[in-house]
Amino acid sequence: MSKDATIDYKNLDALRKHTTENGKIIPSRVSGTTNFEQRRISTEIKRARFLSLLPYTDRH
Amino acid sequence: MRHYEIVFIVHPDQSEQVPAMVDKYKKTITESGGSIHREEDWGRRMLAHPIEKIHKAHYILLNIECDKAPLDEIVSSFKFNDAVLRYLIIKRDHAITHQSFLGKEREDELRKEKDDALPSHTKKVVNTKDSVVENSTESNQEPKKEKPSDSNDADEQISEVLSTPEIEE
């Protein structure tokens, strides 16, 4: 599989699908995401969190 | 020369200084032989969580190609500038020139605001112009460098349309 350009810290709608209501990253065990994709998704979510584009928790 | 993607967040009270800051950074890059591949202004966004008790901030995205020295210079200016709340620098493999997801979001927002702000009789004119611009950007997706100039033209057109009815009234 080639690098998917839609997995990006700027693509918030795509990343929100991989977080729970309280902002946690959904584990691949639950979502069925491949290991390759899950690693990229988690780093991109963490980048978005750092830039305050996504929340860390729902208790900010 | 390496490719970098920079996002930095500026304090909303210092929003007016942003164009001057970006110009300064661009100057340090181009003077050292580097180049700017993408520049986006996401405007003032609500933060997902407060940073330094601030809830809104101004976002800027830059995709650049430069050596380490000018990058270090920019990083140190981020560190010593109290207006910069946060910055993120990512190494990229290649030049990224296409519009980002957040850049597109911002553009749609601006377009909507302009449409809403207009009185009803001028609305139609702008709508047709907008659709023309949309078509042209869609067809111009291969020559990506033309995109920014296109949107600037559109902005100018819209601001012209915006300014004239105000004078009449």
C-alpha cells in the first residue's frame, strides 16, 4: 500500500473518526485498522493535538 | 537543502503582525537560496484546548525548502517571540504545493462569510463569479502554482463587488 495522503494532521474529519468522544485514539483492535495505517494515524492525531486542532481529553 | 513543513500559532492580539512576520521568514529563506512551496493562512481558529489560557489563535502554514542555517534562524525567532504560542516543524520528502484540508476549509468559510455579508441583489453576481473560479481551479489542478494567483483574483473581484454597494448605500 502506498502512503495515503488523506492521513494528515490537517485532515481533522478523517482523524476524528479514529478518536472516541472523549478524544482517545481508537485502538486498531477495535477499529480493525492495519498496523501500517494505525501507526500513521496515531502520529498524525498527536501532531494535531499538539497544535490544538484536536483535544487530548474532553476535560479541558 | 531539505523540505520542511512549518505550522506556527500566533497570539490573537498579535494577529496584525502576522503578515510582517511571514514576510521576514520568507526573506531569510529566499536570501539563503531556499524557496517557499506553499503558504497558507488559516486565520483565527478556536483552539481544541486552551494554550496559555488563550482560546483562539492565528494559524500559519509554510512549506519550504532550505538549509539548516535559515531554519535555525527561524526557530530561534519563534523561541524569542512571545507572540508565537506554539510551532511544529516536520521534515518532508518532497515539495508539497497542493492546498491542505484546513486551507480549503478556511477558503470555504471566507467565501460563505462574503456571501452572507452581501445584500441580496448583489448576491447573484458573486455566486456566478464564484462558480467560475471554482471551475477554473478544478481544471487547473495540474499547474498548481497558478492556484494562489487565481484565488487572489477572486478575492479582488469579490472585494470590488463588496465595496461598490457600500458606497451606493
